Amino acid sequence: MNFCGFRVWGLCALLLMTAGVPTNATLVVDDLSVALPAPLTTGFFDTTVPFGELTDSATSTLTHADRLFDAREVTLTQSSGSAATNNGLFFTINASQGFNISSNGAAGTIELTYSMADGSTIDFLTNDIKEITLNSFDLPFGEPLIIDIDIEDNTGATGSVSQSITSAVTSSLPINFPLGTLSSLDFSEVKILTITFNLPDAGDLNFGDITLIPEPGSIALAGLASGLLLASRRRFRA
């Protein structure tokens, strides 16, 4: 085999290795453009129960052509505070401002669960890093915001990663969650993705896009293959 033939053979092998590798920078899980349906409409969490733990949830249909999943369930839990006297969780969600939680002396959790309505699975295999954009967090009384990510695959196996935000956030800040540590999961068949924001007392929070980022190695390999192909074409034309 001459050098030219070897080069073509190597290029073909590299292209086979990168087949199916996405070259886009991000895959959208949620851009927060779909509003919350009842009972989680914009406003104070619950003005009928003055104290105690309150929980409500609502499911929205997402457009699968634009996002990885087609169903999002949002569950809000207020664990303290008095909603009847406006000491509770106030929340809004829209495309331009993201998901906004403003607390008046209350603690709580915001849980977002993503799945496919028909029970099918999503391939996360080439996407190693999950990213959530925090727009603001006020670090009330020095208490951190804890964000948990839980993943369940098609076999029922589960795994989780967590990040603790220990500083105030005043402008857009991407928070990365490497998923490579969850080696026991089958990332080619992810069934359920759950993201939980644990908000401290009197905490104010705003977050934006939730995305998956392809592995840096996959992007580099795909780029290398494209570059070699271009170089080979130029040499053959010469």
C-alpha cells in the first residue's frame, strides 16, 4: 500500500469512528419557553394554607423537535413560611427571564423531571457534561444553593451528581455537571432526568437554559476528521 492509499484508509477509519458524533455545540433539554400550567400558574405558591409544607406539581408538553424530551413535570415544595401573609415562594417562568423564584422568608425545592411521554429513552452517550445557566442567586445569610441531578436509565438503575453554589451569582454563570462519574448507567438509554434546586430560607434564584454539551474529545475527533478530509481533497485536486 502506497502512502496515498494508507492516508485514505486512515481517513476512512477516522470517519467511521466519528460517525454519529454530533458536531453541534449544545443539545437543549429546556429553554424555559413553555409556561407552567395550573395549578402552578404565576403567583404566590399557595395563599390558602398559611403554614407547613406545601407541594404542587404540573406537567407541560415540550416540542421534541427542539428539545431532548417531550414532557416536563415541575414540582414546587414550600417547606417553611407563611404564604397567607406573603411570606412564601413567588415564582414566574418565561422565555425571556427564565425560571424565577423569589422567597419571602421561605425555604423550598424546585424539581424538574424530564421524560418521553411514550416511555421511550434518549441517547446521552456522546454528551458528557450537563450545563445549567444560573442568572442570579443571592446567597441568603451565607446559605448555599444545592443543585442535584438524578438520572435513571432503561434498566431502572439510577445515579446522581450534585453542585453546591456557595457564592452569590449576579450575572449569567454556566454550572457544569460532569456525568462521566456515573459509569454504572446506560447513557445510551436514559429514561428520566430530574433536576432539583434546594433553595435556602429567603433565597432568590433565577436560572435559564438547561443543555447537554458533547464530550470535548468527540468534538475534537469530529473536527480532526473534517480537517483531514478537506486536506485530502485539496491534495487530490492539486
